[in-house]
Amino acid sequence: MHIRITTPERTVFEARDAEHVLLPSEAGELGVLPGHMPMVCTLQVGRIRVDLPETTIQMATSGGFAEVLNDDVSVLADTAEKAEEIDVERARQARQRAEERLKRRTEDTDIVRAHAALARAINRLHVAGAE
């Protein structure tokens, strides 16, 4: 299968020999194999995994959309980072800031935004293998 993962800033990953793709869809993890039926789905914060003949690539994403059509998987992600690109210290600091925001809630605290920031930071740490 051909897979391309893009963000508004760049193409993060592309391969023509993907054997399996695992996507964090809104309905749960979605596995895509060659010959998969055409579909479009929304993505949530989670891990994208691409199995290639010789290796596996993992990426952290914060959401977006995926389309599967004729053995072509197109991911339009809000953000996507390969595991080796993740700045672990920055992700730890983001997690700490979000946790502190949630602990010290005031009426001005945007709880939804703080929970989203916490989920993104934890996901990045998980994909990087730091948690």
C-alpha cells in the first residue's frame, strides 16, 4: 500500500510498501491492510503505526482525517511526529504544565483545553517510549 502522512507544515512520512497501517480513529484503533474497502475517518489523539517489510514506524498525532482508497492511505493530520523526532523533555514539561493547570483550577481555567494538552503530551511520551 501507498501511505502519505501530511500536516499543514510538511509531509511527515511517505512509503509505497506499507503492509499494515494502524490509525487512532474516533471509533477506536483502525487497522488497514491491502485491499481495504474505501473509507474516510476522523482521527483522535493517538499513535499511527506503519508496518513496512523491514521495520515499523510510529508517530504521534493530535487528530485529523484519513482516507483509504485503492490501496492508498492518505492521512491529513493536525500534527504528526515520528517517535525519534519527539522532544521528550518538552513533552514532559507540557504534561507537567497541563497537570498543574488542572490541579489549580480557577473559573478562568479552560478545562477542555487543559485535558487536551495533557492527552497530547502523554501520547507523545508514550510514542517516544519515555512512559
